[in-house]
Amino acid sequence: MDWLIKLFTAEDSVAHIVLLYSIVIALGVYLGKIKIGGISLGVTFILFVGILAGHIGFTGPTATLTFLQDFGLILFVFMIGLQVGPGFFESFGKGGLKLNMLSCLAILLNVAVMFGCYFIFFDTSDKSNLPMMVGTMYGAVTNTPGLGAAKEALNSVFPGGTDFDIASGYACAYPLGVVGIIGATLAIRFICKVDLDEENNKLSDDEAENPHVKPHIMYLKIENEYLSGRTLSEVSEFLNRDIVCTRIMHNGTVSLPSRDTVFELGDEILVVCAETDAAAVKAFIGPEIEADWHEEKQAQKMVSKRILVTNSSMNGKTLGKMHFSSVYGVNVTRISRQGMDLFASRNHHFHVGDKIMVVGPEENVQRVAELMGNSIKRLDHPNIATIFIGIVVGILFGSLPLAIPGMPVPLKLGLAGGPLIIAILLGRFGYRMHLVTYTTTSANLMLREIGLALFLASVGVKAGAHFWETVVQGDGLLYVLTGFLITIIPILIVGTIARMKYKFNYFTIMGMLAGTYTDPPALAYANSVCNSEAPAIGYSTVYPLSMFLRILVAQLIVLFCCGAL
């Protein structure tokens, strides 16, 4: 039995380290699935299992734990950045700007409440209390990357090795943070006297009336004499709107129009345009009709096919410069990205993973399919090189020192902020450097969860040795109380403002608050009581900026405030 005892006690062996992480992560994942009152802690339970392992002496070399902690954090935040990058800048569009401003207000209120609790409840002469409150705040807002950013910043401010056990504060505040987010959101419902059925009905009505960027298909008869003898490209230019003419009936023959096709009075055309432009297009070209011509009357077989963009050389190219109509004799009528239908504007940039609807002769459509890739296997193949190139650049960027007067050490974005910013930029603009940043949802989630699991297990094991003294015999209950206040006060204020002043739908507010606190359980609850995608839209609108600010704010508080202690 000596071999088994050594396996669990010999901290310097590789087998011991692998065994430690495997047990902590597996137990944490399974225990995290247990629901109490319909709420579970999910993968975060790994932290609590790690604390228990560290407390009973089941640990490993500090250097190894630190390496796995930092590597896990880098992998986690980088994959988050790749995920949110494509929609990061678009999230500031119409409606999104107000939601993001409310989200920023909530983050500022979190910080304000934290400092208020720090000055009211704690001894400000003790330099460990403020770092512990930072850890408590990030447990209260259920944001693990912020905890990692704070720990990394503390190491740069106190290079001598002062080990503030901020993970203990995080662990104290996290459970009530999950419950408090949902509870405070429910409180807004009663404060603002919200009727859920009425909110669902309003969403249904709004969705039925919303014509923005939805493709609209219609048959038109050319009756505008000005268009007689004009080409399709000239008509498009006169309209000053994006339209796609997919078929034309001329003298009893159906054909596929090109940019040089000449229109005549009485021609019938099949047009795709944005729904908001439909009325203007009809007014300019002619009335909408019920077409009596069908595919079987065509001289050659014409098909419509949805094609998957998997060829990396297509990444970043615009639809207008591909010349599908003139070169391949086909038209692209619709584009789908991440489940959303987009109008095929000439300025649209193709991204790997896009699905396009192509109309034209069968042989020509097949040629376009070969050009675009249309290979699911190729799309499933991970682009590992891009990930690690991004991590290298992110670490270099995060290590750049920025000297600011009054700060004890230069400001650095660190191992969390640097890779996050680079990943966001790569996700949005990577195609300009011929980098394919697309990863399937499952691949992104897998890498993200592995990174998070390594980080939480490392933090828990390292914190476990002193957890009892810090929490049970120390200020543990105070951390729980202050964490609960940090959770609920900003939600009650911001949620009420969003409803009473800006008149946002209650379900959109629920999603916005869940995204601000980067809390999937709160989003899951919102989705369970809503009949539409409003919570998910609110969540995804504010999540990118919120995640970025949570990580940045953690470092700024540590560098500006903790460094001055």
C-alpha cells in the first residue's frame, strides 16, 4: 500500500499533480450540478472542492499550482474574447448603447458599495482588508476572470510575495451572489409592478412589427418608364438601396439577371431587399404581383442552396467584390451568421462559419459551393495556431508597462487584460491579417471550461490551507453580508431606472442584469419565464463590455488603491 500512500502524498510527482486536479475538478463539476431551490453553482463548485482539498493537506508545489492557475486564466479569458469579439463593437448600436451605459452604471455602483462597506465595516489601517474586499466583490458579482485579474495585479504590486487570500472572500460571497442576482431581479418586478404576461405580449407585438434588416422577397412588374433600357446596376444605383434581383421573366423566358441585364417595360422580376426598403422599391420599380411563372418553365434548372463558408481565403472578403453574378452567374440572397438572418448587402464581410443562400443554375451554384468551402469537417477542425499566436501577442501586450504619476508601479493589463483585448480584436478584425479565428461553439466552450477548471482548482487548493483561519475564525460572516449588499443594491437601482425611466421590457432588463454580472444561472432563469429571445439579446448586448470592464476594474482598484496602502 506504500505506492498508494505515496501517490497521494508525494507532492513533487507528476502523477500526484494529475490526480489532485482530476479529483478536485471531477468532484466539483458533479457537485456543482446539485440544485437547491432550482439553483446550482455549476463549475464554480470546483473552487470549494479545491479549498477542502487544500485544507486537509491534499495539495501540490506552489510553483506548479501558480503555473496552472495562470495558464488556465489566460486560456479562459482568451476564449471569452474570441467569442465576444465579433459582436463587441456592434453592441453599441441603437438600443445597445443605453443598455451598455446602464451596465456601466451597475459596475460603478458595485465598486462604490464595496468601498462603502470597506470604510464602514473594516479597519482601514489593515492593508489586507481592501484586497479581501476586492475578492468579496468579485464573488458577489459571480465574475471569476475579475478574481484572476485582481490576483495577478496583486502579485505585481506586492512582488515580495505578500499573499492576500482574496479567494476566501470570493468563496464567501459567491453562493449568495448567485441567489441574490435572481432575487433582486424578482424584487424589481414587484417594485415596478410588472405583469409577465403583458410583457410577453408586448414582445410578441414588437417582433411582429419589427422590419429591420429582415429579408423581404417579392415579385414586381416593371412599370416605371424611366427604367426601360436601364441595366440592373443602374437601377440599383438610382435606388440607393441594397437589392438583389434573383430572377427575371422577359418575353416568356425566366433567366438569372446580371449587373448588365437590361430591363424593359412589362418585365417581371423576383427581388430580395430589406423589409424596411420594400415600399420604396415597389414605388420606384412597379407594383407587387402574383407571378404565374414557375421553375419548370425555365430554360435551365435553377436551384437555391444554402452554402457554408469554410474556405479560410474567403475570410474578410466583401460580397460586392466577389462578382458572383457576372462571373458565376448566381446571386447571394441571404446570409445567416450565428442563427441570425442578414440581408445580403454588397458591403457584407464574409466570416468563416457564415451560411449563404445562393440562387442560380445548379452547376454554377455547385462551383460557388466549392469556392466557399462548404465543408463541415473543415469547419470543425480547430485553428490552434491562431489561438496560440493570439496568446503570445496578448501576453506581450499585457506586459507593456505604462507609467502613471502617483502609482507605485507601472500599469499593466497583465495576464488577464492583455489576452482578453487581443482576443476581442482578433475576433473582430482577424480576417484583415488573414487569421481564421472561428471556433465551433463546442470547441470554444471546451477550451474555456478547461481553463476555468484549472484556474478554480488552483486557487481553491492554494487558499484551502488558510481558509479556516480567514473565514470561520475571522471575518467570514462579514464578507457574506457585505457581498450580499454589493450584489443587490446596484441591481435594485439600475433595474428600476431601466424600467421607470427608459421603459425597457422587463425581460430585456433581466438579460441585461445577468450579462452585467456575467451570470449564466440568472440568464437561464430569465429564459425559463420568457417566451422570446429578449433575455438572451439583453445578455449578449452587455456581456462583452461588462466582461472587459470587470477585468479592467479589478486591476485598476488593485493598482491605484491597494498599491497605495
